[in-house]
Amino acid sequence: MLNYLLRRLLLIIPTLLGIMVLNFLIVQAAPGGPVEQVIAKLQGHATEATARISGAGSENLQVMPQPGDHAAISNSGASRYKGAQGLDPEFIKELEVQFGFDKPMHERFLLMMGHYLSFDFGKSYFRDEKVLNLVLEKMPVSISLGLWTTLLIYLISIPLGIRKAVKDGSSFDIWTSTVIIIGYAIPSFLFAVLLVVVFAGGRVFDWFPLRGLVSDNWQDMNWVQRMVFRKPSSLFYLQAPC
């Protein structure tokens, strides 16, 4: 038994390494990298995914350096970046140096792994803060949501499994199995959108608004009200973190 556990623990190392290599290769091969995003912003063609949903405009985009600040714009020569035609090649090289694309792929991978091993996850270009600090800032909320989710899952699945085993072949067993099969068949992202539309103020109910963790008047509530998360305009106010 001890040897089996030891082998399983040692298997974690090559498994994680394989996942990191595969993830790195996919990210490197996929279009729309950081250099392309900067170029798209310079050309005025970029729109953030959240901006498309929330309706935010270009005023939320960061101010990027203009190619005219570096050198005269060249209209000749091909570039491996989509939309880079007409930009100064020296400016493109500066972008590659900034994002580390001036190094070979294997060097970038080894550099990335070295940073990960030292818990250096870089700096967020959107928040202008270390990624590790952002992760630690949201860690208590993520742990809390994970624990509550696990508790709810077991509180529902264990009694349901016992009841289905006791009532094997009954109508209860059949219709609950049908509901479970349909739930597995629906893609999770599509089901999540449906829940948002129905329960998060999309179309029907406003029970679980999308932003914030507690009610706006949380500090003024007593301990009973805080347990219920009550809000005048809705039944419950249990929200996801920002």
C-alpha cells in the first residue's frame, strides 16, 4: 500500500510537467497573443471580451505607446504578426522583448518554469500588480466558495444516492436518473448561462446578483440578517466575488 501511494505521488511530477508543456505549446501556437493584442489596440481594432458583454467602450483600454514615438513608420516588409503591416519593425522588436518573444521557445519555457518554481507569476498588465498578490487577495473567498460548494454537493448527493439505492427501480429512481442524465448532457457553460439568465437578474429573478460578496448594508446588519444575506429587492443576496 505504501509503495502504491509513493508511486502515485511520484507520478504527479511527470503529469504536471506534461500538462505544463502541452499548455505552453497550445498558448504559443494559438493566435491572438500579447503582441497581436497590442497591435490590434494600436490599430483600433481591439475590443475586450468583457467590454462586448458589459458595453464598456474604448475608454477602458490602457493607453499604449504609439509607433510614431519610436521611429518612422515603414510601409514595406512582411511581418509574422497579423495587422502589423505599416508599423516600424523596431517597434515590433521592442514589443517582442517586452513580452519575452525575442527568445527561442525552449528558453521561454524554461524561464517560465523557473519563475513558477520560485512563485513568481509575473505582473498583471490590467491591474498593474503582482499576480501572486491578486491570487492571495482572492484566496479566502475562493476557499470559502469551494468549501460551501463541496458541503452542498455531499449534502445532496449522499442522501440522493442512498434513496435511489433503497428505491431501486421505482418511479423516484427513474425520474431522478432522467434528470441527472439530462443535466450531464447539457454543457456546463450553457447551463451556467441559463442559471444567470433565470436567477441572477437576467430575465426572471434577481436572487443572486453577479457582483459583490455581501449586501451593500452588510455593516448595518445583525448576525441573523448576515446569515440570511437579505436584501429589500430580493429574497437572497448571496453573490459571487468580483
